[in-house]
Amino acid sequence: MQFSAIVAPTVKELFVNQIEDKILTGELEIGQRLPSERELAETMRLSKTAVHSGIADMERKGFLRVEPRRGIFVNDYARYGTLEALESIMQHSGGQLDRRNVRSVLEMREAIEGYCLRKVAAAPSPELLETLQFLLSRAHQLADQGGDCYEELAEIYFTFHHAICVASQNTLAPLIMNAFHKPAVRFWRNSARTLGLRFSVGRLERFMQLIEARDVEGACAYLKQISDTSDSIVQE
């Protein structure tokens, strides 16, 4: 039997989580002014250092806007938020994106990976095929052994699709994929739990077959098919 380490959140993290939760639930509305750092520290019985550092973190993510001599305001995170804001949204919803954000992530993936697939699938290199086959074999092993291996399978899923981006030789595509690593792994982990291990591995296997067959249009169509159906499946 294996046990995971228990890591208690810091006071600052608890403060950030509470403020972000109020923003994401709409209790704090966009444009609303927050109390001063001093008032927040006194009301929530926190140190001024924890409050100041937490506000700086939320400003960096795009949840808050600090205006000198005017105050702290709730920011339009959908317009100005960073990828860290996306991770906060996923944590707030228990690791599950709402339908609008799921759709957005899938559309971004389709745009980036679709471009890479068109470059790669027409003439896949032996190195890429060897890498993808190794990852597919490992995914099959996980499905055969069963159990709670969703996190590892999600990492394999990410590495599989990231390898396609690397093979495209576009220097930005894999970097963009890396930026989405945490939310992507969280999304694929939840997807595998919903759809099942073997179904999820079957998706990788189908991609492998299409790439081996150099079926560019088939691979891109399959990617679009997944994008068109995954949001509704994951939300069930």
C-alpha cells in the first residue's frame, strides 16, 4: 500500500484561494474594489506580508489590478489572465473546467497540434514513430494493469502529443504545449477517468495508426472529431 505525502497549504495560499474563489463564483465582481491590504490583514487575521505577497500573485495571474493611490480592483481575468489563472480555475472547479473553458482548451489544441500534424504525418521520421510506439506500449501496459494510473496515463498522453509538436520543428509549438502542461495533464486525467483507460489508450492507438499510414487528412479529422466531442463527454 502506498501513501502520498501530505502538504499543508501556507497562510498565503489559503488567502489567495479564498479571494480567487470569491472572484470565480462572482461574489466579487469585475471592477469591484477590495479593502486595502491593511484592512484585509486585520479582517482575515493575517500578516501584512502574506496579504501583500498574495495580492502580488493574483495580480500576476490577472485576477486583480492594483492601481497606485486608488486601490485594489477585481480584474477581467478572462481578458487579462495568464495560464496560471487557468490552473486556478481548474483547481476551483475540482479539476474540471466548465464547458466554455473546455471548449477553448480543445480549440487551442486543435489549432496547434493540427498544424503540427500536417507537417509531421505526411512523412513521419523513424525517431518519431519509435517514440510514439514506446509511449503507446507503455499506455497499453497501464490499461492492462488497471488501478489508479490516470495521472501517469495523462502524462503519457501529454508526451505523445508534445512529441508530435517537437517533430514539426516549429520552435514555438512545443513551447506553447509546455505552457499548458499542468492544465492539459489535469484535463486528460479527468477525461481518462470519465471515458475509461482502454478507451483513452484507443485514442492514442488510432492516432498512431493514422500517422504510420501517413494519412494527414485522417489524422487531422480525428483530432477534430475528438475536439468536437470531448467537451460534452468530459462534462457528463
